[in-house]
Amino acid sequence: MASSLGVSSSTGLFLVATLALLTLSSASYFQVGAKDGWTSSKNVNYTRWADGVHLQVGDVLRFVYDNKKENVLRLSHRHYRTCNLTDPANIWTSGNDSVRLQRAGHFFFISSPDGQCQGKARVNVEVYRNDEAGGHALSLDPTPAGSI
Ligand SMILES: *[C@@H]1O[C@H](CO)[C@@H](O)[C@H](O)[C@H]1NC(C)=O
Ligand SMILES: *[C@@H]1O[C@H](CO)[C@@H](O)[C@H](O)[C@H]1NC(C)=O
Ligand SMILES: *[C@@H]1O[C@H](CO)[C@@H](O)[C@H](O)[C@H]1NC(C)=O
């Protein structure tokens, strides 16, 4: 009785550890806008970019931009829709920001150093729970600038 409990709990631990490793090793980086990066001045269609990637929990978005012209604000869906920039959930300004996606769902980003929304880089990304089918093979820098 006691020994069978012991076996099953160590098997459980082993499974948990294996899953954790699989999850870690399947994280990928995605540069927002691909080679265009994050910019308001090139009319990049970020909806198209977002449609072409399959983001999963644990993946990292990288925003690469000129931080004299752009920044990265994360907004709630409501504030994104209504262009309310007064109270963003996060602000990044380094010009090369890596943001780890910690949960499934939609995330909303806009560039707006001047408080305006018209003509600005903006994107709505959907993050899916981890699944084997779409698993990502690369594992890169494990220390992103932030997590959401
Ligand atoms: C951007 O791409 C999306 C998806 O391909 C498309 O539906 C939309 O019309 C495009 N927007 C513009 C402004 O071209
Ligand atoms: C913008 O959001 C803040 C809270 O984050 C709220 O207090 C304010 O009323 C909103 N502004 C508008 C114009 O809705
Ligand atoms: C952004 O930072 C990462 C390291 O966090 C680095 O590998 C990458 O080359 C940088 N990209 C640019 C365009 O500076």
C-alpha cells in the first residue's frame, strides 16, 4: 500500500518534471511585424502578421522599434477599442522588448508615445494553450524583459 503510493507519486513527479521541460523547450520568440518590426510609419498590417503566427502560452513576443518614435502599451480590450491610453496595463520603451505570454487569451498592444491612436502600430494577438500539434521547436533567451 505505502510502496504503491510511493511509486505513483514519484511517477507523478516525473511526469510533471517532464511536462515542465517540454513546455520550456517548446517556447519560441516571435518578432512582432516580422522583419518590419514595430513601426507606425510603414503601414504594416499587424492583423495580417498576427493571423500568420500561432502563439502559445510560454512564447515570447519581441517588439523591436525606434524608441524615439514608438513605444509599446498593453491595453485592456475596452481601452484598446476606445483609444483610452490613460492607464495602460504595461508600458515598454527600450526599443527591444521581449514579453513572455503567460496565459491564453487576447492581448492588445499599441504604439503611442504621443497619446494618439490614429495611424499607429496596433495589434491584437491571440495566445493559445500549449498543444503538441503546433509545438514550437526553438528555445532561446530564457530571460525576457517582462511577462504578461
Ligand atoms: C489587414 O489584413 C487583414 C487580414 O488579412 C485584412 O482583413 C485587413 O483588411 C487588412 N487591413 C488593411 C488596412 O489592409
Ligand atoms: C479611461 O480609463 C480610465 C481608467 O483607466 C477612466 O478613469 C477614464 O474615465 C477613461 N476615459 C474615458 C474617456 O473613457
Ligand atoms: C534584442 O535583444 C535580444 C536579446 O534580448 C537580442 O538577441 C537581439 O539581437 C536584439 N535585437 C535587436 C534588433 O537589437
